[in-house]
Amino acid sequence: YTIVEPLYCSGDAFIGNAIQDWNGQEMTQMGYWNAQAALDWVKSNANYCGHFKSVVVGGFSAGGLGTMAWVDTILRELPAASQAMLV
């Protein structure tokens, strides 16, 4: 098995791409690009060969939002005989 777990840390549910001003401090939200980088890594490094036996996409709490936002893209880009989403 290969497990890829992007850590949730920017408060944007893996869909943000912005610089916010919070109390005079610039905060960068790059969750979209972090998620895309994780997907690109899987495609380049996980013995991909164009098809997996199975792919499971999961998330909980705030990560469940990112799971729902990304599941269609992930399952489309990582074809598999068996696909599932757990939230």
C-alpha cells in the first residue's frame, strides 16, 4: 500500500490560493497547490503505470471538505479497478 497524507495546515481545506491580511500580518493560503503537488507526486512515484488496483480518498473533520472538493479530480487522474471515498 501507498498512503499519501498531505497535512492540513493553512485553513483553506486544500482549495485556497490566496494571500490574506489578518491583523496586519500577511498569511499565504496555498492548499490548492499543496493538494495538486501531492497528486502529482503520487502519479510520479507510486508505481503508477497508468492504472491502480484500488484508490481510496479519505478525510475527516476539515480535511473532509478537501476530500469532497478533490475526489472527482483524484479519481479521474488515478484510474483504478476499485475506487472509493471515505468522509
